[in-house]
Amino acid sequence: MKQISAQLLVIFGICMLLFTACNKASDFTVKGVVSGADGQTMYLENVGISNIELLDSVKLTAAGKFKFTHKRPEFPDFYRLRLNNQLINFAIDSVETVTFAADAGTFATSYSVEGSENSKAIKAITLAQLDANQAIGRLRKEYEDKHIADTTYRARILETAEAYKDVARKYIYAAPMSTAAYFALFQQIDGLLFFDLYDRNDVKAYGAVATSYDHFYPGSPRSKHLYNLTLQSMKVLRAQRPVNLDDVKTTEVSFLDIELPNLKGEVVKLSSVAEGKPVIINFTAYQAEWSPALNMALGELYTQYHSKGLDIY
């Protein structure tokens, strides 16, 4: 009897170890140190497709050490650490532990991250996006202060956006199935995406990531969302394809025919008065100060040349 009890205890112990191991395997850990944040509260948040969910928080001490443990997502997903108004974005996919080291003063820009190559890439993408935002902010101020012309402003805005996209494309096309590629696609400036869904070049990047996500994560909400966005943009772009003018049946005309009411309210076609003779087409605003003078000038022309075929429409 004692032997059976001992065996049961051993089996129970093994089961507990396996259960604990399974639990640990289903969790991810975010840990690290934030210096200069004594007494401040830092938050762990899940960044969803359309909402942000608060998962946990910690009040930092002078030592600055922290550790969050949370259930691993079914599919790769995005998270962030928030301290005051500063954010560190990162991704969780197959990794179990991500480690950060940061300073409270430069929390969002000068941190280090270990344990996740995608999160390292996300940092580089974030810095490129911040550089673009700051450059566009400076350009906007110069433009508002009338230091640069309209054409210069637009050209430099496009150059700045393209500089961000050059950085982003390296991550997108190197590993389109990665969380870094997905993150790079959806960076914004003033609520507008850097990668325009309705631009023929930009949509190629969406297509690359959408195809990869659909293949590697077919059940992921992000895969479905991205696939639908890309499909819709491609439909719009196909509808905007330029018409081949060689295939269009053309008819040569002397003028574009229009219909307008005369002084009696009768609708008169231009072709009914313009065929084979000179016609002045006059569009005017009768309430304008110069309108009476214009009408007098037209009247003089009509009186002088009507006998030779001139008409006014």
C-alpha cells in the first residue's frame, strides 16, 4: 500500500512539473530596468487592430527593475511599454522573454532591447518615423512662416516621406512575414499612412506582407484585415487604369456642342447658331462691376459685324 502511495506521489509530482512547464511555455515575459523613474508608473499595453488594451502596470522604484508576465497571443501581436507620454513598441511572436534597458528621460528613443530581433527592427523603424515626423513639422513651420514656396514645401514633404519608406522597405521585403514588416506598413504622420494604399508603388508593399501573413498566419485577425485592405485597394487601382485611346472610337468635331437658355428662356444649341459662321461664346457674371462695360463692347461688335455673319451665344 505504501509502495502504491509513493508511486502515486511520484506521478502526481511529474504531472505538476509538466503542468507548470506548459504554463510557462504559454506565457511571455517582459523585463528590464528603467533608470531615473523612481515613483513613476509604467504600463504594459496590447496594441490591437482598432483598440489598445491595458494589461498590467508597475510602480518603479529607484532600482528601476520591472517584470511583466502575460499569456502569449495565439498569433504574433504588438505591445508597448508606456511611461508618461513616451512609448516603446515591441512584438511578441515565438519568443518567451524580451529584455529592455531605458532611461526615463529618453524612454522612447534611446532604449536597448534583447531577445527579439523583430523588436530591434521595430525600434529602427520607429526612429525613422520619428525623424520624418520632426522633419515634416519643421517644414510645415517654414511654410506657415512663408519661408518656402508651395512647390518647395510639397517636394520636400514627399522627399521626407520617401526617406522613411526607404528604411521601411528594407524590413518589408527582407522578411514580409515578420511583425517588423507589418509594423512598418502602418506608420503614420498626422493620421495619414506613409504607405498610400492607393498608390501603385506603395500597394506592392501591402501585397507582399498580406500574401506572407495569409500564408503563415491564415487564421490571424491581422492577416484578414490586411488581406481585405490590400484587395480593396487593388480593386480601386484596377478601376483607375488609364484608357488606351487607340481603342476608343473617335469622331472629329469642329467644336464641343452645348445647350443654354436664351433671354426668352428657350434652350438653344450652340450648333444651331455656330455652323459655318463666327460666334462669340460669352460667359459672364452680370452682377460684376465690369459686366455692363463688357456687354456694351459686345453690343458694339455685334452691331458692326452681325451683317457679316457674327453672332453671340
